[in-house]
Amino acid sequence: MDHRYIVVEGPIGVGKTSLTNLLTERLGSRRILEVVEENPFLSSFYADRQKFAFQTQVFFLLSRFRQQQELFQQDLFRSVTVSDYLFAKDRIFANLTLASDELALYDRVFEALGPRVPQPDLVIYLQAQLDVLLHRIKKRGREFERKFDAGYLESLTHAYNDFFAHYQDTPLLVVNTSDIDFVHNEDDREDLLKTIANAKSGVQHYTPRSRRG
């Protein structure tokens, strides 16, 4: 595989960490996982988004930046690295949850940090229908997601689609996971991994084997 730094992205519950783990195992790569559970404001945010949005978002921004800086301090390109988040996506959540004055302050911090993080060689954007995402979130049973708002997830999914519809910073592979199971179905898994290995420049859309003519 030519890609040395691969990022897997998508809305909550779409399977980012599962694919990151599969790629890590297959490639023998270094794995970078977003530390979600360590955010002390997250449970409060799901209970009252308006009140706790700014604290939650700033914590995530600084946590993600610290991880990215650690990539710089290591030899990023000595081995393949796979991450389950894209630093630039942080602003998707900020745009969705912050009030205008909070967003203005957030943007000043984001713009100072953004140029100081490494760019991936390939971004894999995972999509899924809303009902599929809700089912996966419920199935994994995280305590802080028990009060998860379906309306928020729907808005987040639309925001993700809009973000990646205009994304041009790196090569992009778009994968709709609603009708595939790359975790438990070997054919789906091998077909997707082959597509990832062959992904080139520009934007590509993955078509499941069952839909090809």
C-alpha cells in the first residue's frame, strides 16, 4: 500500500474504529484512536447540548491537537499510521453546536492549531442511513450515549455529508456502509480492503460487489 497515513471518518456509530482496527491488523500499522470517553463534559453535553457544547468542543479540539503533535514528534512516515478521526472534522461539530460568539472564539483557536497538524495520504469517509447508525449506537451500549438524540445525529449526518461534498484537501474514498458488514462478512471485508489499497487521487466512491454489473 502506498498510503502511509490513513484516516477513517464518519458520523457517530458508522464504524470508524472497527475499520481502523481492521486496517491496523491487516497492515501491521500504528493505530491512533480518538479518546472519546476521557472527555469529562460529554455525558453532560448529551443531556444539555446548549449548556455544555463549548466546554465539550474545546476539550476535543485540544485533545485531538495533542495527539496530532505526537505524530509530528515521531517519525510519521516510517510506518503506516491509521487514525479514526480527521483533525479538520472538529469544526463540523463546532458549527453544529456552538452559539455564534462561542464559534468566533473557537475559530481563533482552531485556525491557530490547524496548520500545525499532518495531512493524511487518504481519507476514508464512511456513511450510513440514520436508522442503521441508531441501531449501531444502541448495540454498542456506551453509558454516555444512553440519552442520545436522534435529531442531533440526523443533523450531524447532514453536516458530515456537506463537509465531504466540498472536501478537496486529500484523496477521498466514500463508502456507504448501510448494506455491507465489513466486520463479520469476509467477502465485504476483503472487497473493501482491496478498494482501499487501490485508492488513488481525487474522490472515489466504493460500490459493493453485489451492486456491480
